Amino acid sequence: MAKAMTQKAAPGLGLDADLARKLLRDMLLIRRFEEKAAEAYALGKIGGFLHLSIGEEAVAAGATSVLRPDDYAISTYREHGHCLIKGSDPRRVMAELFGRVDGLSKGKGGSMHLFDKEHNFLGGHAIVGAHLPIAAGVGFAIKYRGGDQVVLCYFGDGAVPEGEFHEALNLAALWKLPVIWLCENNRYAMGTSLERALAQTEIWKFGETYGIPSEPVDGMDVLAVRAAVGRAVERARRDKTPALLEVRTYRFRGHSMRDPAGAVYRTKEEVEREKLRDPILLFRDRVLKPGVLSEDDVKKIEKDVNDLVDEAVAFADASPEPPASELFTDIFKESA
């Protein structure tokens, strides 16, 4: 009986069991990975800064589900989920957070600078807004070479007042570059509310200024994100038209582990209210009620994810620290 239930499709959702498993698995992987990362940070195993996206998992899972492996993604310093779902090995990602030699960048990048050439993940970037012109450059390279890949560029609402945001959108619109600009609007940037930072708080409307397709998206609904990004990707492949998506989401934790709750600029009541729209719980109910997945299916996905993340932590713990000689490798030097 349970097996038969897993073969159903949800009426009106365009959702079958395989896609449901993938989306639920991807969101759970991000959540469990970051929960374990927070534990490791508290134990002193991760140094520096650690920015978590707990509560925002539907964005990376939904958006990446419509990309091809040869498409590109580029992100901010809150990029663990984007990197994982693009295909990076969770063990190597965790090792990078631990600063170990088996990490994606041999432990020299850390949490804010994940990079994985093999999976076309072009990095987390710590300077707010600085990666938007890079995304435009990648879009230009795709067009120049005659390819049909797209670039998915994640950024937060805190980048919108930056000059790079407007410069990059202008160039993408002017030159018709295949870039999907995806703003993860969690309403507070580092700690300043949207209303105190932007004269135009409807971020998607900036796309109208530059004459490109734009729309707001419910970032707590993984299927809504998948559908909106899917439309943008199809259009970009067809005619190189960029798009701006304002994906409205919410982080359940503060800006970073130095600000664990964000209690200075928002109320506990607000956070608890937003947690009622937890994207994982909403999607879980959405696939259980019509029988797309069974309770046994969900339990198996949860176990598999938990085992995978535990393995990633053990791998990172066992990985050695980089030798001192690594300080002198991977350094770019202009030739004379």
C-alpha cells in the first residue's frame, strides 16, 4: 500500500514522487547541514563567521531544481545551501567550514568563500553586491561563446542599495545576458529593516526600471520558487533575456552566529509567527496529504540525510589542517 501511494501525483501541483523526494531531501540537507555547522561552531571547530540560511531552504532547493549541471550559480556569503544543492560533496563543504585540507578550497576559503569549479558554483562572495558584476560577466561569456547556459545569481536585500546592483542589471538588460537575478529578501539585511534601507521596498519593480521581466515570489513555497525560476530559465535560454525575482523569505536565526537570534531588530513573536510557515513542514504536509509520499518515505529521507550529514562532520573532523606550505599555493602573480 505504501509503495502504491508513493507513485501518485498531486492534482494541480505537477508533482510526482521522484520530484517530491528530491525537493524534500534537498531542503532537509540544507537544514541538517547548517544545524550541525552551528553545533560545530559552538564547539570551536569552525572559526571566523558563520551565516546560516535556516528558514530559507526552499529558495536554493526550488531554484536549483530547474538548472542543468552546466548552468552556473554564484552567491553571497550565506551560500552553504546554494553550494550543496548545486552538487558539491557535503563532506568537502563541511571540511571547508572546518578549515581542513580536504575542503573545497583546501580549508583556505571557509564558510564565506565556498567555490566548486566542478559543479559550476562560482563562489560565495563576502563583499555585499560585489559578485553581481561577476555574474554579468559570466552571462556575457556565455553569450559570446554562443552557449545556452544560464547564470543564477543569488543576493540579499542588503545588496539592492549598492551601486553594483544597478550597474549589473543595466548591463544585463542592455546586452541581453542570460542572468537570473534572484534576490533572497529576508527583510533585514544584516540588521536593518527593508523600510529603513530602501525608498522602493518592492524590489522586483527595479526590474521594470531596466525593462526586464520581474516578479515577486513566495520564498517559503518551494514549488512557487521552482515555477518562477523555471519560467525565467526557459526565457533566458531562448532569447538571453535576464530576469529579476524578488523571493520573499525569512531567516529563523540572526544574521550570523555572532547574532544568533536577531533579537535587537525584531521581536520573538515575529520569529515564532514566521516559523509557522517553515518551508520544510509546509512541503511535507503538502506531499503527505494527497499521498504523493508516505510517512515511511519521509522517515527514510530524513534518516538518509541525517546519516549523510553525520558522515560529513566525521570526515571534516578527521581531515588534517592545511600544512604551512599551503600559504604559498594558489597565489596569482602577474608575469613580468
